[in-house]
Amino acid sequence: MASLNELIEALARPEAYPVAADDISVQQTHISVVFLAGDVVYKIKKPVRLGFLDFSTLEKRKHYCEEEVHLNRRLAPDVYLGIVPIVAGKEGLTFEGMGTAVEWAVKMRRLPEEATLESRLQRGDVSPDELRSLAKSLARFHAQARTSEEIASFGSFESVAKNVRENFEQTREKIGVTVSDPVWHTTRDLAERTLREQEGRIHARMRRQMPRDTHGDLRLEHVYHFPQAAPPGDWVIIDCIEFNERFRYADPAADMAFLCMDLIFAGRRDLADDFARAYFEASGDADGDNLLPLYISYRAAVRAKVEGIKHVEKEVPAAEKAVILAEAKAHWLLARDALLEPQRRAALVAVCGLPGTGKSTLSATLAQRGGFQWLRSDVIRKELPGAKEAKDLYQAEWTEKTYHELIRRADGHFFNGASVLVDANLRLGWQRALLRDLARRWHVPILFLECRASTEAVRGRLTQRRGDVSDADWAVYQEAAREWEAEPAGADWVVLNADRERDEIVEEAWQAMESPGTAVPGLSAVPGLSNITSSTPRACAEPE
């Protein structure tokens, strides 16, 4: 029997396909390998046995291939073509060959990747109307899906609690790698508290047989939109859970919560809000929104667990592992924040501006008021190794070292679940880009607060400055002003008039941090989702 790596290598050859394919690519998940060959796709299951699935034998892999085709035809009837054997012949392994099967594969029609919600979201090509249309389509699917006393039993409190707790049991060994100790323990404690609070509601929904035979893995990359097609063919959803009924037999609120979680993770809390509102209206579900915090947290923890599994698989390339690790960490942070009050969730705020504009005074006040970890570039610059011997701490090379150290420290704070406030000049675009990349990596909201003051006010402040860690004087201010790369006010950039009294500036900054028009949005209007889709940067430095 060939090893998995040998099998993948053999099936990546053009000769392995019944129809010649010039461009063959291979993609992997933690449980499957997908071969993209022209206009078809072949998918094999990895011979793994995990706590939640068993693909350890050829017979079991064939069975679950059959289940995958049968179940996915509910939402993608024209995509799943059937299962096919992989056989060993004189020319090596081939798909759909004659002879005894050494492996089985699901054969699918290849769909354009650019039609996925994930790709369209990245292009900024998803509208609220489309999400509302998807919500109605999904509500119809859930209404028509099978239910029974047996299926409903999987939505009992005991089953829901088991699913939630299993994520923690199966990731304890990942503490320190994909999740920090404080984030893991806080998320677990919050999940237990929420389970206790929602126990009665979960029981009542089970008694009403609300749980259905759902999809189980409603991720953005599994949802395709073809606006030109007539309903219901305009929405195609693939890749449901076939390997474990416990994950598919579920409350519809737990199913749709996966899409909500993915939208939030992608930075589109507004679309998550639109989708949730439309779904509960279309489904007539009067209290499902109250369970969204629990189920969004659960779904984020599932993704973190899955990424943690994939991170250690030998066949995954090293470069891809780094991305997977970052995604796992960020999903754990979302799993925690979904159960926290908005003001305690992780966020990144950068207070910037020219020397003497009052940014450090504002930063100190905001950091204390909001419980931020305060990272001040002027302090970090002088803490770098060799700083005392350096002839010019403000040369370009030293400045670059300073900012990269700032990012490294911020990474550590986010890993531990804290919010971060950066106090730095940020006069150049590459410096701002480092912070935006940091926020994207952790999938946390970011807001820049630029302090602007008149030259008279700046000159007066610099003249009176005594005992400050900053070495900036009037000459430094003038040079920085010449180099300043202007950035227009927008979704993540707010300009503050720093000529006013400190209290006025602080209150304007605070309002900006809570404004729905910024990248750190205010409260959502959906009752259950208001605790999920909003996030303000007033998180505690350490989870309580």
C-alpha cells in the first residue's frame, strides 16, 4: 500500500486521468486531498482516524464517498457526479480505471472559484441584498430538511454541550502553540457559562424538533453564487459534513452560525448582521438569535481545532503551515470574543501624528481608560539591543527595527487576548501597512486616530517638554512634517483636532472608536447578534 504522499504524487500526473488535463493542482484539508484537473475535480479521503471521524479503512472511505455524493446533491444537485475507483495498472495509478480499486474518489464538476462567497468578498463584490437572498434560500433548505425524534435528540442540551466541550478536550495539548493559556481557559469558562444560561432554550427547541439534517459546514468557500441562474440554482452549496451525523444533525441556528462566523472573521460584521436578520425573519425562528453567540464561538473553535490538526500534518508544505498557524490563533481569539461583552474584545488602535501634537498624552489616557496594552515606539526604540551604543537612533535602519519589534510585541499581546494601543509617529505608509497587516492577521478591527495641531501649539508644547522619552524638538517636527504621507479620513482613519483641551480630544477619540462609520463599529441592531457583530477597542489587557 502506497503512503499518502506517494499516492498524491502518483495522482498528480496527467497520465492518471481518463481525460488529458494540462493543468493539475492539488489542495489539501486535514481530512481530504482534492485534485483539480480541467473541468472536473476528484476528491479522496485521507486514511485518518480522528476523534470525530474514521476513514481508516478502504471500505469506510468508500462508504463516506457515497454519503458525500448523496448528501451534497441536496444543495448542489448538478455538481456531484458520483464516486469512482482508483486502480493500479501498468502505467501506475489512474482515476476511473479498470480493475480492483485501491482507493475511491468523489468526482465533481468543477465550479469557478471566483463565484465563491470567499472570493467575491475579497473583491468587495458581495451586497447585503445577496446575503439576504442566501438567507432565504438557506431558511427554505432547513425547513425542508429531514427531522425526527432521533435527529432532534442530537440537538439536546447534552449533545450540544458535548460538541462544545469536545473542542476544548481535543485542543488542550495545543495550548501555547495555536492558543494561549488565558485565551483557551477564558473561552472554555465563557462557553460553560453560556451553556448554563441557554440550557432551557436548547431543551425547548429540541422538544419542538427544531434540529434538522443540516449542512454542517457552511463556510464562505463552500457557497457559490450564480446571479444569472434562476432560483434555486443561483445558490450552490457544496461540501457538507458526511462523516459524522452528530455534526450534521443540528439546530438550524448552529448551521447558519458558521456563515456568520466566517463573515465576521472576514471583517464583514455588517454583512453577518444582514444575513442573520434576514435568516431569522425568513425562517420565522423567534429565539434562535439568542443562541448565536454560543454557536458562533463554537464554530470558531471548530475551525481553530481543524487548523491545529492540519498544522502538524507532514504532507502540508512549511509555508502553508505558517498561514494555518496564524489562522488557528485568530479563530481562537474570535471564539473567545464571540462570548465577551463588546468592550472587552480584542482590537488595535493606533494613535499617530507629528511630534508635539499630543498623541502620547491621548494614548496614555485611552490606554488607562480602555485597559489596552500600550506600545510606545519612542520607548521601544531605546529598549532595542545596542540602543545605548547606537550613534543615531533615528536613522532609517533603526526605525525599521523599532517598528518590527513593535509588531512582534503586539503579536504576543494578541496571542494572550489583549487589546493593543500603538503610540507612534506613523508618518510613512509602510509603517501603517505593518499595522494593517497585523490587524488582518489577527482578524481584529483597527482604527487610526491622527492628532493634528497648529504649528503654534506644537512649538509651544515642544518648548515646554521636559523629561519625556521622546527626543523630538522643533527641527525634528519640521523634518517629519516634510516627510508626512497624508492619508484621507475614511473607514479606519479619523483625524482629531488636537488644539483643544485634553478632555475634549479624549471624548472625540472615544466616540470615534464606537462610531458605526469606522472600522471599529458600534452595536448591531439584531438582538442576539448585537453581542457578536460589534466590537469596540476597550478590551481588558488580560481576560478575567
